[in-house]
Amino acid sequence: MSKTVLKGNIVYAKDKDKLEIHEDSYVVVEDGKVKDISRELDKSYKDYNLVDHSGKLIIPGFVDLHLHAPQYPNRGLGLDKELIPWLDTYTFPEESKYGDMEYSKKVFTRLINELWQNGTTRAVVFASVQKNSAKLLMDMFMESGLGAYVGKVNMDRNTAPSLTEDTQVSIDDTEEIIKEYENKSDMVRFIITPRFAPTCTEKLMGSLGDLAIKYNTPVQSHLSENQAEVLWVKELFPDSKDYASVYDEFNLLGQTRTIMAHCIYATDDEIELMAKNGVYAAHCPYSNYNLSSGIMPVRKFMDKGVPIGLASDISGGDSLSMMSIIAGTIQASKMKWLETDKELKPLTFSEAFYLATKGGGSFFGKVGSFEEGYEFDALVIDDKELADIKDLTIEERIQKVVYIGDDRNIVERYVRGKLIEKPF
Amino acid sequence: MSKTVLKGNIVYAKDKDKLEIHEDSYVVVEDGKVKDISRELDKSYKDYNLVDHSGKLIIPGFVDLHLHAPQYPNRGLGLDKELIPWLDTYTFPEESKYGDMEYSKKVFTRLINELWQNGTTRAVVFASVQKNSAKLLMDMFMESGLGAYVGKVNMDRNTAPSLTEDTQVSIDDTEEIIKEYENKSDMVRFIITPRFAPTCTEKLMGSLGDLAIKYNTPVQSHLSENQAEVLWVKELFPDSKDYASVYDEFNLLGQTRTIMAHCIYATDDEIELMAKNGVYAAHCPYSNYNLSSGIMPVRKFMDKGVPIGLASDISGGDSLSMMSIIAGTIQASKMKWLETDKELKPLTFSEAFYLATKGGGSFFGKVGSFEEGYEFDALVIDDKELADIKDLTIEERIQKVVYIGDDRNIVERYVRGKLIEKPF
């Protein structure tokens, strides 16, 4: 059983409303889990392996709750369109390439390295429709030491011909991966991934809901990202009460653990349904800017008790940096505050930090915090070049790193107590 | 006379609507100015010093049209407040420190190095009220080789006691610097800098307007950043038609070349007055997010013919990266498009790139473009790690660098044809 102690300035968010700060303290890690945090090291831990990061910051690893691996090569490109034309013009042609395993490997190598570099220790990921590429991505995440949920995308209509699956093949491929990867790893797991309602027939969604329940497999999809998309879903599913209900009717909305990305235009009824079913919302501020989608009313979801995490959503989003996404989340919430006549209060720093760590981390279990029993996913941050002009509190130092630091400030990454080196 | 030729992929924006792209070409620089761009090097240039950057991108240096040097230590801090309480709580206490020349030097060293690092080759800068600190900043910019306008701030009311100037001393100090620096450098020049109408008495603003005209000195200030500020100005100047007219009445709105930062809540009349007087608007998207100010309707200003540049506005803004600010400008314009019921069209990539180069650069003269006769301020960009997955056009490569690159991609900086090394 591994026994490690790290020394430094330890910061995490147990609750949304404030950061827990243990200045110049020790965090004791046993068997990958946090055992204790204290100012003085108890002598029972004296023979543990001590890693001294005095002066540095130690924070939970970041959790990216929604991103598209095969869109990695498109980051920063084609951001002059809204969702539907963007999918048709840029995204679907790129995703058509992933029958090629060599190309898949080249892209996934870069993606996983870059997640690691930016301190993202857990991610929830869309692959593309091609099953072998999705398997390769799972294998590569396992090799990397980072934690992930990976989904093979399902689409059997309204997409590029090269990506349109035969419905039964789509279902069978999905079940094949579920069974093949069921017991391979508890760090990298499969997640059922209907792209979104417009690209899936009722038969496909129904069968995916059945698989979710049969294998107790989690689910991810998109919800109410764009106004035109919402209208389209209304046309395609005229008998459903609303967009969220479409998923709900097919057991794809919280019947097993579920993440819905975006949720910008969700109605009060839909938000309440998500809260009731415990469905996670993945907030992707930069993607929502880039595709002119709008700003999710995060405060409203929070108030109604919907679990929330933050996400890059590359390549709708351009940045993989969760630090930048925390800042973007706060900034977007300030514009939402103005937009709602100052009704929905801006997010505080600790709230956004919580969402990027424990908020999304809770989808993985006891992840994203340093409370006792939590898996020790952590980043060691060296901020001396940012913080050497005047005296700053630990909380001010964290804010400064998040707003103006970058991957260069991250000097070590741990997942489940294990130091993770650059994967590839 | 220096004679240099650079080879590479040359990109600039002569007009807003498209990028000029010269793939694998030569730019000939004589005496600091662009002489010619061509695909084949004319033999009359064969004896010029050739710098071969084949494969790399060569773009104009960035222009930051509005930032506060003494707020540098506060970047990323205290962004939980709106403008007026933020000034009182964070900014004024920090600006009070600049009677200390050692502290000034420490901060300005870091600031100028970081401007250089981020490829900002020209900047328009607020110092603080302390005249010696402003002079030091001018001296340090001269030493750096970067171009700048620097202003000693004027404030004789409604600020911290430690920053409140005697009106006559404020005027005299300003005139002293104008005279002392009049002929010192044409790269680093003084700019008259009433902080904003609420912190300046009528007497002070009147005298500053007189100095502007007497010495033909440019002017910078703030305009309509925040709704509470606009109301405050209305109370303080009940006889003026609007906020812009306050400055106009004191010859501080385009009687000499003028920059007004923010302009979020400017009325149509004010925008027309700015256009008529040729007053620049400095758009600071991240600052406007951070201080919950709002989003400037850049498209409307553009349509009405107001000259516009982009700006970091540290430390209301957190980032000094003009690449990031270009992306932020496009993103903000997309939210403005939604906010105005799709009336004000989002900015295109080339429009935002133009604003960050030639748009702001025109305040300095023939700066920010590679047209013949323009001063050769340039960045050499190595983007091979960003662009090696699939074939990209030069325009796509530039977009990628701006969205997901950073200072690490900038390998050389030129100002007026001269290679600039890290200043300090």
C-alpha cells in the first residue's frame, strides 16, 4: 500500500461557498486516497515518503466534463459559424477520418498529452462513431494514467453520409464495447453517447436506453445548446413535451448517471427534471461564445440543485485549460447577470473553482476534493513568478494562477496518489 | 541605413474585411520601413541582410491601446467587484505606492518584459499620479525599444486621499513632463491623462485641455464603462448634454488625438460626436467582463466610422496577450449579436485582427500594417507544434495561433525594423 505525504499550501473546495486553505501543511495519502491534512505531521506518518513542496500550492486535479477527442485538430478553426452549419462544414468531415487508426493515434496522443499538460486529471470524452477508434482512445487513456469516461458516438440520421450508421450496427457496436471494457479498468470506463436527439432515430435512442439500464452504463449527450437546434428537436419530436423529455422517454436522462452538455435554453421544467433525475449539466463557456450559442444560466441550475461541472468542449471550445475555463465561467456569469437585469448573481471564484474540481469530479465518485477518503488527484503549482511582487494571501495566489497562469505553472500531476509523467 | 529582408509567410490586414496573405515571400525593410513584399526577391535587394524564416508566419506587432502600468501587480485579483468599489478597494491603494521609485522600477520591469513577451510592440499606457514614476516609465520604455504613449494620471477629487492632487500641482507636473519629454524620443511620447471625469474638477480638465492644444499633446481617458459611472457623471455635470460632451467642452475629445477606453454605454449622439472628432475607442473585452461592465457594441462604432483599437486594460483586464484579446473580442461580439436580437453582426476574424494591429496602430502613425511606407513592427511566429496534424491554409494557421497559441509561439519581435531582445 503506497504511503505518501505531500507538504505545501493545500487548497480545495469542499463546498461552493469557500475555499478550504491549509497553509504550509501536510496531506497524507494512503493507497491513493486522502487520509489526513494537518499543520504538523503526526509521528505515525514519519516513515511515509515525504514530497516537500513547501511554498507551492497543492490543489485538486481538474475535471473536464465534456470534450470531443476527434475534433482536436479543429481547435481554433472555423469559429465563424453557429452550431448546425459548423457541424456540417467543419466537424463531420473531420470526424469522418477516424476509421484510420494511425490518424486516430496521432490525434489522441496529442490530446492526452495536452490534457495532462493542462492539469486535467479526469475527462469525459466523446470519440466518434468508429468503434475501433473509440477503443483505441480508451486504451490510450488507460496507458496514460489519467481517468476518463469515453463514448463511441451514435448517429443514424441527419449527419454526413460517411458518419451515418446502420441503426442495428450502431447498437451492436455499442454493446460490444460495453462488454469488452466492462472489467478492463476502473479508471477508464465506457459511457453511452447518442450525439444528440436530431442525429438519432427513436429506435436507436430506445435501444441505447435499454443498454444503459441493462449494463448500468452512464450516458452523455447534448441539450439545448442553440435556438435553432431546440426548434429542430421540436419538429422532429412533436409529441414530446420538451427537449429534455425526449431523452427522458428513452431512459437517457438520469436513469443511469448522465451528463448533458450546454443546457443554455433549458426551460424551468427541464431544469427541474434534471434536478429530480440527478442529471449533470456540463457548462462550456468558450464553446458557447465561439458558436454564438449564448450563456448558460449556471446560477439558476445551481439554485435548483442540478449537479454541474465545467468543460472545454473542444473544438467548439478552443481551450483545454480548465484554469482559463474557470475564469471564463466567472466572466460569462457576469454577462448573464447583466442580461437578466441583475437577477442571476455572478459566480464567485470559489464557486467556479468548485465546479471545475469537486463539481465535475463527483461524476467520478469521491474525486475533486481533499476531504478524507477522496482519491488524491492533485496538481502542484509553482506560482513564484506570478506572486513575487507583493505579499498575497493563499486565496489571492490561487486566483492569480487561475486568471493569469498557465500550464507552465503546473509542476506535478497526481492521479489516485500516483505521480503521472507525460503520457506519450 | 539599415537594409533587411525577411522571408516567411507574411500576413497583415490592410482593410478590415480580409487578410493580405503572401505565402513564402520576402518583405524588404529599409530604414525601419516596409519597402516591398514579393514572391521572388528582386536582385537589387540581393546584398541586403536576409533573415530566413521560411515556413514561419510574419505578422504585424500588436498594439495595446489602453492599460494601467501601476495596476500590474493586481492582475487576476479582486475581480469580484464592479468599477467604482473595485477602484476604491483594490486599485487606488495599489496606485498609492508609486511614490516609491524602487517599487515602480520593479513593477515596470516586469510589465515591459511581459508586453515584449506577448508581442505587444506599441502600447498606450496610464501611469499613476506620481510624476517621477511616470517619467521612470517613459525612460524604461525608451530603453526597451518598444513604442509607447505614457500618461501621468490627473486626479484632484473623488479618489483616495493619498492620490488626490492639488489642482495646480497636477497641472504644473503635467506641463513639466510635456516640456521635459517633448524632444526626447519619437518612440515614447507623453499623453495627457485625466483619469475620468468623476475624479477631475472642471478647473483641472479645462487646464489639461489648454495644455493639449498648447503643446499639441494627445489625450486619453475613460468613457461610459459602467452604468453607475454614467449616472455619477450626470450628477456631477448636470449641465452637460452627456458624458462625452463633458470631455468635449474641455477640449479633451479629439481636439488633439484622443483615445477613450470602454465606451460601452455611449449613446448614438456620443458615438457620432466621437466619429466626427476622430476619437479612438479602446475596446477592452476582458476588463469589461471582469468588472461586470458589459459588452461594447463594437460593430455600431465601426459602422459609424469611429476608429477602434483593442486593449488589455490591466488590471481590470487580466491578460496582456493581444492574441487572447482578439479571440475575446470576437467572442464578446457574438454575445452582443444575441443581446441585440441579431442586429449587430459578430466581428469576423479579419476584423478583430485588423483592430489589434492597424486599427490601434494608426494612433501611432503608419503602424500595424505591412503596406509600403509602414514602420516595420513585426512578430515572427513558429506554429509548427500547433499546425502539424493536418494541412492548413495560412489563414487557418493564423486563426489557430490566435485562439490556442501563446507567447511561446512568438520567436522574434521587431520594432521599426530593429530586432528587439528581452528588455530587462
